[in-house]
Amino acid sequence: MNLYLQFALRYFKGGKKSSFSSNAIALAVFGLAIGVFSLILTMSIIKGFEEVLANKISNIDGQIRIKTIFGKPINESDRLDSMLLASNLEIEVNPFVRGMLVVHKGNNTEGLLVEGIESFSDPSFLNLKDRFIADDNIIIGSSFSDNLRLYFSDVLVVAPLNDYTGKLINLKYSKYQVSGIFKSGMEEYDKNIAYVSLNSAQNLFGMEGKVSGYIVNSNEEIKYLVEKISKHVKYPYYVETWKDRHRIIFDWVNTQKIPIIIIFSLISLVGIANIMATISLMINEKQLQVGILISQGLHNSQIRKIFLLQSGLIGFAGSLIGSFAVWLFIYFQNNYKLIALPEKVYFMDSLPVTFDYISSTIIIISSFFISIIAGLFPTKSMFNHGVIRLLAQR
């Protein structure tokens, strides 16, 4: 074993006569572990929040929506869907019709945004069994269902508020049966959106032969998808991604990253300061051994390497313990939902955490090297006294 590493490990483990330094090392490791744990957990929560939010929104809204400027309807005879499918991309194209309804159930009346679609891309995401909706059926959100006390097979009376031009129209009532209740985990969607078949929506809003736009889903990366589709979609059509539709939410998440990282980095700095104090205590405690090593022919630089390795071992142990603690927390949180969140505020019912491997690697490596650098300062004053004085002090 390397001589420097051998001494560093011996000092790191401590002994019967060095219980004070052993306790100081344990506290330094624990302090750094807390700092690393806080930083990695913060990055994991941010990543988890972004992933869950992105997954939910993209599954509900679709990756891309193609509409016309000013929201004018698209004639199905324009064959825009055929043009998109001719792009040789592996995509799924579904037309949709959107509008506002007034819903009556007993003495209760609510407004509802309804979307007519041919089929669901992933019905399991909304806890639904079937991809298709019958013409006389409606699928509502769980929050809307709770507000109006609606259950499966209940009959609703609905009326459109406006036609495809946006003008208010005379209420034309229709009856729909509740065939499904979805739960996306996002309060605003579960409370305000419902789904009917495309034919039903076209009849409701007087849009026979017309659609509001097209939903495009694919396994391709969204930037590549937009770039390719934009070549086939010209004025008056435009391409809108789910990120464009919800930019405010993700801009807010990004603005929170920097202050959060700064705050939790300060916790890690406290751990680094503990390492400096620990190395200083160890140098003071090991003065006799340092004097003996110098008298045996070791150079100052070689002695310094021992204590720098000592700092590195503390940094490595603290980083390892902190990252392992995060991994354990993520495992239990994802499997047992230890921390619940109010859906009305956070768009999800539990704290989302995804281990951020890139950020974690950067944090661990940075902590290791900063710990070594922290050991430089106390070792500078170690050789101010001569060998004779170091030996005489003990």
C-alpha cells in the first residue's frame, strides 16, 4: 500500500489515544454528508418535478398541436393529416375539436372545456381502459366528478356556449352518459376538461367537416419533430409544443434552481469548514509523529500529502454517505409515498424525486476535490516550527 495512503488511513480510523480526533473526523464526515445529501436531493427533486410535470402535460395535451392562426377551424378536406403522415416520421396524428360547454346535473350547473378526439394515445395514463369513446358518452375528470357528485352511467345535460367562430349561440341541449372518470393528478385538468368523441364534438359546435387542429405524438425527440414537421406545415398553420403552451410553469421552475442551489451549497460549505477545523486539530495532535517522520527523512511536501489524503478521505466518505442516503430516500419515496403534496398546488399528489446522475457526479467529484483543497490551508502552518521544537512539544 502507498506509504501516504497508509498513514492517511491510520489517522482516519483513529485509535484509543486519539478519540478526540476520531470524533472530529466523524463529525466532519457527517457534516459533509448532510451538505451533499441536501444538494443531491434538491437536484433530484427539481428533476423529478420537471419529469413528472412534462410527462403528465405531454400525455394530456400531446407532444405537438397544429392549429391555424387566430384559432380558425381546419377543413378536413385539406388533408393536413395526410401531409403530416407523408413526412416519413414515425408519428401518430389525431384530429381534435375544442369548445366550452355548460353542464347541468340536477340543480348544479358548471362550465367545462370539452375536447372531441378520435382516440386516446395512452388511455392507461388517465386510468382508462378503452382508447375510443362512443358518440353518446362523455369522460370527465375526478375533481369535476366530485364537485357535481357524478358517477359512472350518470346522465348529464350539456349545451355548447359558442360555435367554432367563438360567437355565443342559443343553448342547444344534449344528453351524455358518463362512461369514464379519469385522474391525471393535475387538479386543473381533472376539474376543467372532459372528453367526447370527435363526431359528437363536431355536432355540438356546428363543425361538421371541420376540426380545431391536430395532435401529433411520437417517440422522436421533440426538437427534431418540430423541425421536420415545420417543413410540411406552412401558413396559416403553426406548430405548438406542450412546452410552448405551458412555458410559464417551466420558466418558473428554472428561476428557482439558482437560489435553491446557492442556499444548499452553503450547507456544504459548512461541511468543508468542518474539514479544515478537523485537519487543524489532527495536525496539532500529531505534532510528535510529524516531527519523527521529518527526522526520519520525509520532506515537508510528503508530510503534506498525508494530510491532504486525509482531507480527501473525509470528502470521499461524506460524499458517499450523502449520495447513498439520497438513493435510499428516493427508493422509499417512490415506492411508499412518504411525503404527500396537495394536488391543487403542485399538480401531483406526492413529492417527485428522480436521481440526477449527472448533477450527483458533479457534486461528488467537486466535494472530493474541494475537501482536498480545504486541507491545504491548515497544512501551511504545520512547518512553521522546526523539528526539534515539534519533538520538544511532546
